[in-house]
Amino acid sequence: MDYLFVALGLAGLYFGAEWLVHGAVSVARRLGVSALIASLIIVGFGTSLPELLVSVRAATTGAAGIALGNVVGSNIANILLIIGASAVIFPIAGWDKSVKRDVAAMVGSAALLLVLVQFSVIGRAAGLLLLILLALYLFRTYRAARAGEADLEELPTDTLATGKATLFILLGLVVLVAGAEFLIRGATDLASQFGVSDAVIGLTVVALGTSLPELATAIVAASRKHSDVAVGNVTGSSIFNTLCILGLTAVIAPMPVEDSFAKLDVPVMLAASLFFGGMLFFAPKFHRATGLGMLIAYGGYIAYLV
């Protein structure tokens, strides 16, 4: 039954986010909201809602390990698993130069998180700091996009009628909340059954589950010889995970921090971020051998945890 809860939760998070974003973008178009704002705010926030709801629900039910593990594990999977798999399928080259500008934000947010997990609790003040940094990042991205220096995330092309769009939004929210509830219930029960901590479940099952849509997108793009698409998606997702999801979660429900996050998991996340950033700046491409090495590193990290 617990596996069924996890499967239902992941399906709910995926479809709920899809419906919510589709409906929200349609409403934004009818209200005259620019595509730029819709892309930066609605789509960016909407695609992070699964991770956000999972982390908030976990933190408010006393499973802070899942809340923090979801973010840290997702960021590690984003870099080592998604980029690694994409490079193995088709070498990554020719990424947009504007992505390099975001690398500093990605590495900086990872370094800041390493500082925060040295304390026993990530409190509301720390969460507020993360949200302020998110606002600054979005403002900078907005200005760069207006100047034509950054690519926008692709928006749904069809516009729904207002009534149908509203239904999509409401249905998406309901399915998202239900999905988060199923996933947390199943994940916490599995942790008890296997005798592992909530943090390990968050770093593995939950993080992998919430990263599956991005992984599927990256694999499809790589199979069509567009592996470079994964670079921008991973960079933006990692920044949003750390600043938005952890920030909002900590403001809503301060999170106790297990020792393993400071000693192992966040250092691994920072090391992966530094490696990824270094490759973007100094290497001409991610070769298949590089991708294979990243997959081996991710497999070794997961094997160590379990």
C-alpha cells in the first residue's frame, strides 16, 4: 500500500503541476500579462510546486528530513543524474552563454545552504533571507530577459477559455495537494519499514520522484540531439529549489537539521555544483565519458546512503 501511495503521489504532483501551469498561463494571457512575466513567475513557480508542496507538507508533519532531503537530493540528481544521462545519450555542447551568469547564483545558493545546515535549525529568518535572494535573482533575470540576453521557458501555445482555465487551476491545486499528501504518507511509512531516516528517504525516493519529469524531458531532448536544453533547466531548477522551496518552507515551518546534511549531503551538492559550473566555464562540451563519470558518482552516492 505504501508503494501505491508513493506512485499515486508522484502522479498527482506531475499532473497537478501540468494542469495548474496550463490554466495559469491561459488566465495570464487573457488578463494581458506579458509572456515574460508568465514565463519567469508562473511557469518557474508552477514547475517547482511539486517539490514545494512536498517539502512544506513534510516540514509541517514533523518529517523535516524529507523536506530538506527533497531539495538537496533533487539538486544532486539534477546535476549528476540528469546532466550525466543527457551527456551519455548525446554530448552536450553549445549551451547559451547567459547560463554562465546563473552559475554564480547556483553555486552561491549551494554555498549559503552549507552555512545554514551548520546550525541545528533553518529558521524563519534564514527562510526570509533565501526569499529575498530569490526576488533579487528574479529581478536580475527579468531585466536580462527584457534586454534579450536570456531565453524564456517555453509557454503553452493554446489559450483556454476562462472557465476552463479556472477549472484547470482549481483541479491542479487539488491534485497537487493530494499528491503531496500521498507521497509523504507513503515515504514516511517506507522509512519506518526499512529502518532508515526520513532524510535518506527524502534524498532518494522523494528527490528522484520529484525529479522524474525533468529527467524525462532531458532524455527526450537528448535523444533528439538537443542535450544543451538540460543545462538551462538544471541551473534554474537548482536555484529555485534552494531559494524558493527551502525559503518558503522555512518561513512556514522552521526545519531541524540532521548532522548528515552538514557532513555529507550538502557538501556533495556543493561539489556537484562547482563541478557543473566549472565545466560550463572552462570545458567546450560534456563528453559521453564525462556523463558516464557523473552517473557513476551519483550511483555511488545513492549506494552509500542506502
